[in-house]
Amino acid sequence: MSSTKKLWANRANARASTGPRTAKGKARAAQNARRHGLNLPVVFDSVLSRRAEALARKIVGKAGNNEVYQLAHRIAEAQTDLIRIRQARLDLLARNLSDPDYGKAEAMAYNRKLVTKILPYINLVPQLLEMLRVPPEGPHKIVAALSDLTKQLTLLDRYERRTLSRRKFAIRAFDAARQQSGMR
């Protein structure tokens, strides 16, 4: 049995772990899954659903029973999700890297902070100050964009890993069912 102290600690943790309490926090949390639409199952999007069905028919071929078709459909849904995730990643990177003004405001704010912190310690020459005002270009822009987008890219990576795992298990189940039914 738990001690009284442990019981109170557990209750305090449970009260602290109940999610957002304010209306603004609840509204923001309610939109988390909609941010990029990747939580939406393929069957709820008619275009993606048709693509998954066509891919499932290709996977099964001509000789397939309903059970094998359902397993092929699971593979096709996972593959369709994988394509969606990879396209979302490409769109995110393309949108940020193709923006000619990307990083200007952020660079200016960051550099202003940096200059005010180090100014008392170093006698900066005007050319160095001017260099700090220039927004990132070329490879520096890519590095800045990737570092800014790390959180979003990490989320996409997590979705991709889950989808790859889902596809792997669907393929295993499909192969087992096909071997059982004598299909090749």
C-alpha cells in the first residue's frame, strides 16, 4: 500500500496533468491535430481514399479474396500517408527556403540582442556591426531555416516513423494471409 505522502503526491501530479484550463489554451490544444492535417485518416479524404483503393487493387492483383484485399488496403493507406507526410515536409522546406525575406526580422532581432550583450565587452568596428544586420543568405539561410523548423520537422519525422511501422506490420500480415490462402 502507498504511504499517505505518496498518495498526496500522486493526486497533485494528476491535478497538474489535466491539460489546459483556460478557454484560450483549450482552443489552441483543440487545433493541434489540424495543424497540418496528417492525423486525418485517408478514408476521410475522397481523393486519398480513391488512391489507396487503386493501390490496394494493384497490390492484390486479380486473384484475391476480401481478407487479403483488406490487408492490402491497410498497406495502401499507410503508403498514402507516407506520401502525404513526405510532401508536407517538402512543402514546409520549400515555403521557407523560397521566401526571399526569410530570416530578416529574426536575424535583426537576434543580432540586436547579441550586439547589446557583447557591446560592453568588445569594441565593435562599424563593418562588423553591419555584417550582423545582414539576413542569412545561401548555406546560412538553409541552416537558419532548418534550425527554426526543427520542431515541425521533428513532428513530421515522428509521423513518418509511425507510418513506416504501420506499413511494415501491414505488409507482414498481408504476406502471412497470402501464404495461408495459397496466393503467390
